[in-house]
Amino acid sequence: MPEQAEVPDYTEVYHPVINVAELEIVEGNYEEALAAYQQAFAAVPVPFARDYYNAAVSAVKLGDEKQAFDYLEQLVLKGVSLPYLERQQVFDTLQTSRQWKKFKKQYPKRRERYEEAANLILRDDLDELYARDQYFRQAEGGLRVHGDTIRQIEADNVTNLLNWINDYGYPGEALIGVADTLEELPRFSIVIERQTTARNGYDFKGILSKAVKEGRMAPQPVAYLLDQQAGKIMYGSRAFAKIRCRRCKDNDKNYEKIQSLLLESMSDEELAQINKRREELGLEPLQDYRKKVLHNAEDAQFKLNYDWSVKNYVVPSSEAADVLLERLTVAEE
């Protein structure tokens, strides 16, 4: 991220406004959504790629080609590739325009600007952390045979990551780009996921919270990583749950529930605490997050959910599903 005299607190001036934009999208109010995106972008030095994408789609919905291309150009400067954009059906109408030919012609120069600005050497080093994490896990015998080696690699990976964070700040998309697509989490995040509370792992909460405030990382992936570290629901990164049961039959007593979108049971007090933690990260209340995930299931043109938004429980039988259903309730869509 470029040096700033004083970086605004993204949890106060940016992400709450993005939430407004996304809720307007859910309601089909694209003009209001675009206005909210413009307000958020003007408030910070470096907006996020996913938000540029959703703003571009909003502009397409409004027939505002100029604004849409402005945001697509910003995506390219973030590291999003032309082939990725060409695969997005929502931009099909743009690809038939004369402006798209110009956009395509200028792509190599913009790509070059991205490659010059992003710290791609650091990205490669960070990718190596993932490769080291996986090497002995994928080897014959895996964790059972190579457990001690794997634990040492995990410790070394944490040390290396902390050293780079100390040198560069948290390596978010402003520093290392987004690797061609709108990646939800860079691969090196596995280093953080391994550090669970149950195994007395390194606590990344302070680092991640600071990264969100500084605009180095979006709050949704941080909520996921902190839930993973805690091993329990702290931030509600999983909006819903689904049960996958191959042997369940349609005459099982709970079959209808098993086929439904489900919620983890929680008290009003637990929900209030989750929402309080979410607000501290600049996130919307859990109820609003669920609205967005449901909308995305119906209309995937916008990016309003994440790979982790729905927790999938795989069970071998209806009996196992029944046990799970004791702490799950059917979501009211």
C-alpha cells in the first residue's frame, strides 16, 4: 500500500458504506448502490477489487458503460486478468461494444503497470509457504508418518510470515495483487488457518484486526480466519449450513429438513455478541449477511457471498443427520 500521511480507518469510513451498497443491490436499487460505492471509493486511498467488481456490475445494470469500464480498468490494475473478465457473463454486453476493443488493446499496458506496482516477488515467497505446508501432507503416509516434520514446517511458516508482515505490513491485495481472479483468500492464508486455539497456535487476531482497519485486508476473510482459529462461531462467517447425506431417503422423518438451508442454533445473547464483534471489523449484522448470501444463491452476477458462507456437513446416514439437526434450525427464506 502506498505510504499515507494518515490512513483512514476502513472499519468506519469504508466497509459500512460498502454494506449499504450491497444491501441496495439485494433490493435491486442499482443507482443507490452505485452512489454508495462512489462514496466509499472516495473515502479511502485504496478500495478493494471485489467492490470495484460489484460497482462495475451495478453500472452495467444501469447501462452506464463509461462507469463500468472505469471500474474494469481499476480491476486490471489490481491484477484481475482479461481472460477472467471475459468469462463473466454479466459483461457480455460490454464485450460487443467498441469500447471493449479499446479496453482489450490497452490491457497489456495496464497489466504491466500492475506487475510493476505489485510486489510479485513477495507473492511468490508467500505462495512457497503454501507449497511447503502441503508437501509432506500430500506425501505417502501424510500426517501419520511425517507429523513432526509437518509441525516444524508450520512453525517455520509462521516465523517467515510474521517477519514479512513486520517488513511490509500485512500482504493484502494492495501489496501483492489478486492473482488474476477475485481470490477470496490468498493461498498463504493456510498458515493462519493452521494456528488454532485448540493446538495453542499463534494468535493472529491483533494482526488481522489491524490489517482491516488499515485497508490491507477485507473484514469478511478476516472473520473466517478468526472463526477458524477459534474453532467456534465468533464472527458468523458461516451464514448457513447444509447437510450432505448420500444415504438419506425421502421417507426419512427429517428428510425435508436435511434438504433445507439451515442455521446454527444460538441464543439472542450469543447473536448480539457475534454482531458486536462483526461491527468492530466493519461488518454488517449477521442478518444482513444472510440476506446477501441468499440473494447471491438466486443471482450470482454480483459477488456477495464466499466459499465459506455455507458450512457443508457431510454425514453417512440419516441417523447422523438427526444428531446434527439437534443444533440446527431451518432458515426462514
